[in-house]
Amino acid sequence: MQLSTRYTTRVALTVAIGGFLMGFEASVISGAVTFIVEEFDLGRIELGWAVASLTLSATVAMLFAGPLSDRLGRRPVLMTAALLFTVSALAAAAAPNLAIFVTARMVGGLAVGAALIVAPMYIAEIAPARQRGRMVSLNQLNIVTGIAAAFFSNYLILELGHAGLGPDLILGDESWRAMLGVEALPALAYFLALFTVPESPRWLAMHGREEEARRVLERSCGREQADADLAVIHASLANRVNPGLRELFRPSMRLVLTIGVSVAVLQQITGINAIFFYAPMIFEQSGIGTDASFMQAVLVGLVNLGFTLLAISQIDRLGRRPLLGFGLAGIAACMLLLAYGFGSATYTLTGDDVASFPASIAGTLEPLVGQTWHSDVDFQQAVVAVAGSDFWQSRQSEIVSAAIDANPTLILFGVLGFVASFAISIGPVMWVLFSELFPNRMRGVAISFVGFINSAVSFAVQLAFPWELEQIGNAGAFLIYGLFAIAGLVIVMRVLPETKGRSLEELEAKLVG
């Protein structure tokens, strides 16, 4: 490996730790979901709000992260995000009530929004064109590594608790607080590591600091290429104006904006964060119990990581468009499979099932013995009718596990297939496309805008998912996601050109009128 390549890889990996923290911050809540329902006495919409509040503040942060990074620099914004990640983790772990818990989550959301926008932007601006796809995908790799680490950390803390070890020695039944608080350690490490990376060379050039920009480019791609890159950067900025949202909607930007918005909506509307943020809850719905559901969530993280690595190895070889087409087709097929798996399940409580519960529970459920329901919604309503909603919320996992007759292997296969399809396609490809499509002079504003749309859709999905499970059931929710994937596949394949192997300035000349 050449010195310049080694240097660029090191810098990109350091900056991409922000992606790790984003993935960890977003997904670690999956382990605490069932615990905070009981701790804070939450209804379904309140649970959705507790989970989705992070994404709401991330959505707001995305509007400002790009312009702030254009004004202050990429590195200062990332350093601020690292500190916010630390504060969020500690505050959520110590939260005594829902209001403080949500506030802590929203502080973390500000960090997520900033990291999600600025880290891939920085990497795209320092990476050579021939390596840009792989380099920017390092951020997505770190996101999925963070997701996998969160699932594994939650499972490890849960198992240590069962063994009477680890955080349970201090926190007792509230070891979920340790699940949330452990993130403070890598967040502080990220803050310190950012002191070792330079400012973005394109940002330096945009602000007239040409010698600094040249030094960074020489280290990342060599002296000869640095001179060539500076020349095209200056050419692309020759007619620079102060960018704003109004310029984003000019006719010359129509193609790139259409692509950006379509991909931003599609990445979230197919339900990825319903899977990541509620994974143990979904697996519990298949009847396998709490511990097994946490273990299967770890598998989700590992599959996500493995297929993201595969995408990174192929994104500059096969290109963005083929990966998107293959992955979206897989997403649609797996969501339809999940709809079938849950839709074909039946729910029956036998006398033996009821007898296995404590006497107080058995007596409550006795009127339901021998009846069969073909819908999880109908079964839930029957239990609530005889025992009340509080009883259902506190005993849902046990009751579903006893009553359901489903194929948990089919459901596991559908979830893992969906995650694999996402990870090899629209997961990493979206951020690569965002970093490539928009011109230098307004990349910060444009990525903030499409990132805002992406995050707003994610917020809606997370907020609505518990309500969807309650009102239309697992099968209905997954069927809707599958239909969205089919529609998105048709739209994206009609409008998306191939962008691999071209410099940012070359793409600007081709795609922006």
C-alpha cells in the first residue's frame, strides 16, 4: 500500500468512527425497549416517541450540519458531535423519567444528524476518485459495526445479568441503563482521535487556504495529483455563490435532486429502522422468548456487517446501480416473505399452556383456552378483553410464546435476508451517491436537505411501528414495506445513472446543467 493510500485510509477510518457511534446510539435502544415500557409505564405511541425522538432531533440537525460545516469546517462539527454522543449516553443511562430520557435521546440525535451528514462528506472530499466509493463506504461499514456492537453489548449485559454478574451487581433489575451508558467510552475516544486528522482539503480551498489544502492533498494523493485536483476544484468554484435552498431547486439541479430525494425516501420507507430499533420485539412476536430474541438480534448485526463488507468490496467494481437493483429486489422479496410468515401464524392457548403460568395468570386466561385466532391483532384484542391492556403489556412475550404456532426459522430467514439485501445496496450506496451527486459549491446544503428527508421518513417509521403492530399486525406492516420496495425499485432504476470512477467535478459537469 502506498504511503498516500495508507494515510487516506487512516484518516477516513478515524472520521468514520462517527458512523460507529451513530449506529450504536441508534440501535442500542432495541435492547432497552421492553424494559423502559415497564420502567416508565409506556403505551404504544409513547414507546414509539421514546425510540423515534432521537431521529426527530437528528432530522433537525441535518438541516444545519451541512451549512455549519461549510462555515466552521468539517472537523469542528464532528468534534462537537463526539461530545454530544457522550452527554447523551450518560444522561439516558441515568434518566429517572420519560421526559429526561427523551431529552437525552434528542441530544444524541443532534450528534447522529451531524455525524451522518459531515463524516461521509469529509471522506468524499479527501479520497481520490478511484477509491472514493470504498472510502465513503467505510462510514457505512462503521455504522453497521456500531449496530452489531450495540446488539452484542445488549445481549452480553443481559446474559451477565442472568448470571448475577456485571452491571446487575450495581443496577439490579435496571441493567438496561448500562446498555445505554457504555457508549460514552467510544464517544470520548472519537473526540480525542479527531485531533489527529486535518481539515477537508476542499473546505480549505473554498475558504482561500490554498497552501493548507495543497499539503493535505499531497499527503492523500501525491504532489502531481494534488496540483491537478486543486485546479479542478478552483474551476468548479469559479462561479461560486453563497448556496441556499433556493438554488437547490433551480432547473439545473432537477436531476440530482430527484435522484437524491428518491433514494433518501426509499432507504427508510422500506422499514430498515423498524428492524434495527425493534429487532428483539419482532423476534419475540415469533414466539421464541426474550433471551433467544436478543441472540437473534446479534445475528442481524453480524449479517449487516458481513454484507456491508461485501458491498464495499464491489461498489467501485460493479458500480452503484447494479448493487441497488439487486438489493432492492431482495428487500421486496424478504418483506413479502415476512408478511407471509406472520400472516400464516395461528394463536391457541391450551390447558397445559395456561397451567404453566402462575395461578394468578392462569385464572385470568382460562376463558381463552381452546380458541384459535388467525391474526396477532385478534389474539391481542381477545387477551386485552379478558385481562386488560396493562396485563397484556407486561406479559405479552410469555403469552405469545405459549400461544403462537408459526415458523420462527422462516421469520428469521426473512429478517436476515432483508438486512443482507439492505446492507449490500441502499445502505452504503445512498451515502456514496449523496457525496457524489451534488456540486462542490453547495454539497453541504444539498446533503443536509436530502439527509433531512431521509431522517424525517425514518422518524415516521420508528414512531408508527409499535402502533402498526397493534393496529394492523406484523403481516400488514411488513406487506406495506414490501410494496414500497417494489415501487422504489422501479423509480430508482429509471432515474439513476452510474457514477463510479468519475471525479466529483466530472460528475458535476455531467449531471448539473
